[in-house]
Amino acid sequence: MTAPAAAPVAGPAVRPPSPLRQFILKTHSRCNLACTYCYLYAGPDHTWRDRPRAPAAEVTARTAARIAEHAAAHRLTDVSVVFHGGEPLLAGAGRLAADLDVVRSALPAGCAVHASVQTNATLLTRDRVRTLAGAGLRIGVSLDGGLPGHNRERVDHAGRPSWPAAAAGLRLLAAHAPEAYGGVLCVVDLRHDPVEVYDSLLSLDPPAIDLLLPHGNWTSPPPGLPAPADDPAPYGRWLTAVFDRWWDAPRRRTRIRLFEECVALLLGVPAAIERLGLQPFTAVVVETDGSIEQVDSLKSAYEGAAATGLDVFRNSFDEVLAHPGVAARQAGLAALGATCRACALVGVCGGGHYAHRYRAGAGFRNPSVYCADLAHLVRHTAHRLARAAGTGSGRPTTRETLR
């Protein structure tokens, strides 16, 4: 099934397109794990099956040239390059370092590259960690918590637990390249106690934690939704339990991007993540065959939801900016439905994650399926900020002091 992405509507002014700044490069289209909840391999989109496992050299070279072309046209002083999968380390650490060299060599003078790789950590070895760190790649790790029981859904294709290998990889990373440790990404699971999950992740000494809501929408709701009337915001309560633990700590042991950006938006500072705020979304994916797509999260909606029909051989990234789906994600308030535009919280929640707004037959111009949860989080955060301001507690008041 293929449906058109929601385009901006008449009403609030539509802003001009913003240049793309984050380029997510698929370095391997397969994964060595078979996580039971994976929206990419167990979801409605199966386009990965028809793509090569790894990009050919000409795909990498052409992608680098297109990034350089875009950076020069928009006079960008920096871009972000994220090596992703599947599991990117299936391509080999040396291959990632070499591909990064290709991108760096292509970019115009004065344009820096912020490079990272997102891995499940099971394939990390001392040599691979050193190779990635030596190339200037920050290493982000996907986990569901810092205890074996939190990661029961993260198994390999034979059903064996991934936790022992992932934990060993994390220990290697922390011991041999702490400067390259980018942090931990954790998907919220209502079955696990939020404070226990947070404290267990702290034991891994991550410089940052990214808490993600499970991908779902109105047609295919995430676990626990729709919520009962007596508990309308289970994900919101889970998140605020972690927020209070994080906020009330005598010293800040890690960054939590979702909370930092919520605080920043409440203080009038633009957000830098796609889950909150009304800032234009500026990320794009290049698949292993050179196809240019919107971000993978859209694949949780329906088959082909992320497709643009463009590729690096025939199309520039400026052409991507004209795609209706990309334009909708850059249009801010103009891309939202009437319910969201009339909401007092819209400047902070921004309508929520774009993929979470989907409803079959109605597209993406809906509130997030997590609307009640986001409202709970925003109001709770605003309440804690107000209390801090009223008591002179010395809590951070800008994004920079949060960091």
C-alpha cells in the first residue's frame, strides 16, 4: 500500500525550505539481531529485502558528491553523517572509516563533518572500537536498559539473548574509547519500572541517554494504547518518573535529550530533535542502493511511506527538499491539523513525532497517538520549572547550562 504524505495546508505561513544537515547513510541493510518489536524488519515495510546488503563504492562516492554539492550550495559550515543499518558494523569498522574519508574528502573547505555510528554493540571488539574512534566516529548504542531482563526482546536470529555481547561491547567502549562514547538509545517499555531502567543505564556511564517512544500510530497503536480512562497517559507517567529522578539528582550524571529539549522549548529555545517543537526537520536517508528516502521511522506506518522516488545518481538533495513529505516535515505549524494548531502546547510538543500521527485514510495531519502522554510530560516539566524558579533552586535555565 502506498499513500501520499500529508502536504502543508493553507493557513499559517509556510516557511521556505531549510537545507538538509543530517545524512543517514545505510552501510548495511541487514541486522544480526531479530528484535521482536523492530519496526524495520517486523513492520509493514519490506523494501529492505530488495536492496543490496552493502552499498557499492560508486554509491558511496556519489552520495559524498551530493552531500558536498548541497553543502556548497547552502554554504553549510558543518554536516552530520550517521552510519546506520540494519547493523552498520556488519560492513566492518574499516569500511566505515574508509567511507567517512570519502565523504570528508568530497566536502568543500570549511565544512566540518560530525560523524557517528549507531550500533547494537554486539559486534564491538577492542580493535573495532579503536578503528572507529581513530576515524573520529562517535559510537551510539541501542539498548532497552542496563539489565539482562530489560533486553529480552533483543535476540539474535536463533532466539539467543544479545545482552552478554552488547554488555561486553559497552565495557570495551567505555574502557578503550570513552571520548567516542556517544550515548545510549533506549525504547520505552511500559513493562519495566522507569526508575530501575534509568538507574541501570546510569551504571553504563553514558554521556547521553535518548529515550524513544515505540513507533506506532492510530492505525497500529503501540503497546498499552489506547489507554484506559483511569490512566490516560501511561507513557507520559513513565517518562515523568525518569524526569524527576534525573532532575532531582544532586548532580547531573548524564544528558537526556528529550528532557533537555522539552525544558529548552518551555524556555523559548528552539528544539533540535524531531519529536518536539516546530523546527524544520533536516535529516534524510541514503539507502544501500543509492535511493534517497525520508527517515526510517515512517516505515512503521505503511509500505513505501519513506520512499521519495529519488536517488543520488539522478537527483540532488535540493530536489529532496521539494518532495511533499519532506516539505510537510519542514512546514512547522502549517503541516499540523486544526486540533494541534489550536492547542496551547503545540509550540513545545510540535504535534509529536511525524510517524506517530499517521491514520490510514487520513494521512499524517492528526495529533500524535501519544498526544495525552506528551501533554502530561510537557505540563509536568513546566510545573517542575515553575517550582524551580519559585524556590530559586539553581536548576538550569538555558540549554547550554543543561549541558
